[in-house]
Amino acid sequence: MARPPAAREKILAAYCAIVSSEGERAATLEATAARAGVSKGGLLYHFKSKDALADGVLDGLRQAAEADLDRMRQSPEGPSRYFVRTSVETGTELDTFFVVVMRLAAGQHPGAAEALAAVHGSWWQLIREEVGDDAVADAIMLLGDGMYHHAAMPGSSAPGSTAGYFRGRLDAVLDQVDELRALARSRTSPDAG
Amino acid sequence: MARPPAAREKILAAYCAIVSSEGERAATLEATAARAGVSKGGLLYHFKSKDALADGVLDGLRQAAEADLDRMRQSPEGPSRYFVRTSVETGTELDTFFVVVMRLAAGQHPGAAEALAAVHGSWWQLIREEVGDDAVADAIMLLGDGMYHHAAMPGSSAPGSTAGYFRGRLDAVLDQVDELRALARSRTSPDAG
DNA sequence: GTCTATAGTAAGATAGAC
DNA sequence: GTCTATCTTACTATAGAC
């Protein structure tokens, strides 16, 4: 909070935009600075090194994930449906950070894999609490991860909208979620109402 | 066929190994040559440029995918179960190529995204033929993709073995596949035996 | 806080010996 | 077919002016 400098935010956003659309390799200091509208020296005033830039993204992911977790918790449709439905949303703040951190993890950036695992673990826990069954929680996570896998797959993402592959299919997948939730209910209370 | 030079294969394997374990950026010509046991010049005799090296991987994926498709087609358990079961296998020839091509696609390598989409489309078609229902074919693919997403997620892969996250959970997911197949049968022939 | 200029390094690729 | 030596380019990072 405390309103960080606007330039810093612009630089971070520029870096994320390049990494997710053209790959980590294309996100050089010069390219990032140019897109943010500053010079190389200007960028390096806010981020001492390229690693510091990547660390800034890790922090961004943690914050965006926390905010998303709150929405997921308070969602009227329940965490499971919320998770699967939002897993195909591309272009959101959380998705942007998530994609970038995945790329960083692929490049062995320290802490990136751990940050991803932490976010994923939080999602699982919320779903597990809702459905009350490990296997069903796993299956629901897999549906969401599978859809995310497509949405994030290079070539299929269309920033700001649901990925083309799943337009019209999301409803069917959400039905599967409902069926899985019902299955979990019948397992945990086979004789209760 | 016609037995390509052994050095060529070693170079391609070295490149794949570095890309998947340390990221595309670490797979420099020098690092690749060193791991393959040749010099930079020796490498460049077999692959004229770095792009040629990447193109070699695309060819490798196409060949490995074709072989896998045959096995999937002839699998006694059926394409669906075969697909989901093998989606967590890391370290196979197909998986190695697939991971590398995903990294190349993330870096906007020409043809990489298309190659992935082609492989994925072939898998879907086989499953669609088996289950006879679009939505169920989608859901099964999602389970497999979701598991693959985990298995391929940096930090969780353990070459040569099933990813740790799903040890013991695969059976539960395969049960979900069976339930989905049954669901498809009840849809396509609601009154037949 | 942002710029230009530049040092230092590492990468991809070529040439020619063996 | 494989090597060493070298050229060229591009990237990270520093220094110091404004």
C-alpha cells in the first residue's frame, strides 16, 4: 500500500505483458523499459536487477492470490464452481501473474515453484472444506487445472475473454462439478438427508 | 529411419534434457554441446542454427505422438483410460518432447503451438470415438490435462516415475473416467441395453 | 527520479585446420 | 565429422550528468 510510485507499477505490468505474450526471453530490460515508457536506467532505479523484477512478480502473485481467495470463499456458488469457472478467465490480474510465475518457474527462478504450489494448495484446501472428500476435491481441481492448461496454452489465449476452446463448454464442465459434489455428499452421508 | 548419426540424436537429447530441467534459456549451444559431448562447431555441423535444433524437437514430437497414438488405439483398457493413465507419466520419450515443445511455444517458436494443438486434437478424436459424446470426451481430456498440468508443473516432476502429487490418486481419477464413460453410454442409448 | 554513455560479458554463428 | 579460433551482436549492469 502507501501508494507505490506509478512508474514502478507500469514497469512491472510491462514486464508481465512481455513475458506472457512473447516469453521470458523477450522480456529484456530494454524491451521492458521501452514498453513502460522509461529508459533502461529509469527501470533500474526501481528494480536493481532483473531478478528483482522477477521477485516483484512473485509478490504480485501472492497479493492477487490472497484477494482471489477471499472472493472464492465468499462466492455464493461455492468455491468449487468459482474455481472452475474462473480457471478459464484470461487477462485478469491473478491470471497474468500466474502465467508469468509459471514461466519463471520453468526457468528455475528461485521461489517461483514454491509460490505456485502455495497458491494451488490454498485453492485445494477451500474446495476440500466445501466438498468434504479428498478424491472429489482432487477431481474438481483437475477439471479446473485442465481448463486452465488449455486457456494458458500458447496459441489459445485471448486476453480479456474466455479461451476459444471452451466457449460454450464451460457450462458442461460446471455440470460435471455439480455431479461430483453430489457424489461427495452421497459418500459422506450415505443415509442422512 | 536409415539410422541417423548417433551424435545427432545425442545432441537432440541433450537439448531436450536441458530445456526441460533448466529452461529454454539455459539450453545454449555451448551447454547443449557440452552435455552431448561435442563442441559448439560439432553441434552446428548437425544443426545449422538454434532454430534448426528446435525444429528437430518438433519432428521428434510428431513421431513420438504418432507412435503413442497407435498404442492408445490398441490399448485393451480403451483410449480414455490409456490417455489419463499415461498423462502422469514423466520421462517418457513423448513426455520429454511435449514438455520441450510447450516451452518453445511459450517463447513463440514458429510451429510449436500448432504442433501441440495437432497432437491434442488427435487424442481428443480417439476419445470422442470411444465415448461417443462431446461433453464427456472434453471432461476426460480435462482430467488428463489437469493431471498432466501437475506432472509437468516445475518442482513436481520426477523423471522416470509418476509425479509425487498423484501417487495413489490415479486410481481414483480412473474411477472418475469409468463413471464418465458410463454416463456417456446412458446418454447415447438411454433405453438400449 | 530519469536520462545517456559505456563497460563487461555471454550468446549465436562463421571460417578454416585436422 | 569434429575441432579451435574468431567475429558480431545483444544483454545486464554501472557511472555520472541533469
